[in-house]
Amino acid sequence: MIKTLLITAAISGLMISGALAQATGADTGNNPKFVASQSSDQWVFSKFKGTDVIGPNDESIGGVNDLLFDKNGKIMGVIVGVGGFLGIGQKNVAIDMNAFKVVPAISGGGAASSPAAGSNDPTDIKLKVAWTKEQIQQAPDFQYFKAPVGSATNGSRPALPTTGIGGQRPSPLPTPNPSPQ
């Protein structure tokens, strides 16, 4: 009788703990992690791309062209287009994310700083750095990774040549069936 009561209590405890974990949303290891919405202190890349980067005197330095992530999803750097005119002669400089101070877009001079152009949107931002435009133009040009020619794309098979049209690989030719003799 006591043995049955102890087994029943143990099974009930396990069932209740499982139900509580599901009710509280605890991660049991096999549940996917989803983010339901953006908060006012978070930014999405589509809003981040093209964001103005300004210097210490609110001078325009450039704009965000890209973000550099590691394999764990951590932002390693912000790639800023510096110099040039309308994208011609522009170079990319990768700057560590910690070097930026996020400021409202209504600050930093220009037409956006007028009170009429003000916005209550906390995601409408500029990125401010401590360096001048001239100092950043002296920074090394960021180089995107380019796989060596003739290297394997997946580490085990050699890359197939492309047709040059849309980057499509040629379809393999059918092998003729030997005719019976």
C-alpha cells in the first residue's frame, strides 16, 4: 500500500512539473525560440541599413552598408560606406559595434534636426562615433570573404563551373545506354 502511494506521488510530481514547465514557457531543449515582436530598444536590419553615421561634431561620416555577424549571431562589426560621391569612390570600413553611440535621428544637424521634422519613433536613429571623417577614411578598407578559385564550396566536393548566366550550373549530360548486341 505504501509502495503504491509513493509511486503514485512520484508519477504525479513528474506530471505536474512537466505541466508547469509548459505553462511557464520554460525551455526544455527541443522547443524553438521565437521572438513575437520588436521592442522600442531593438532595431531590425532593414531599418539599420542606410542609417547615417556621424562624427563627434555631427558631421556626416557615411552610412551603414552591412553588418558582420559571427556564426553564433553576435554582431562583430558595422560596415560603413565612407567617402565617395553617390557610392562612387566609396570604401567600406568595418567598425566594432561598441564604438557606436546610438542617438536620435533628430539630433546631429541637417534638416532632420528641425523640430518640425521630429519623430517619436525610438527606432529612428543615427550612429555616432568618436572619430572624424578624415580619421575613418584612413582606416583599412574592409574586404568581403572571397573563396579561393577552384576550392570546394562545401569542403568535400570541387565546385562545379557555372554557365555565367545567372550563376546556374550546367545540367549533366545524359549517358547513352549501350545498345544490346
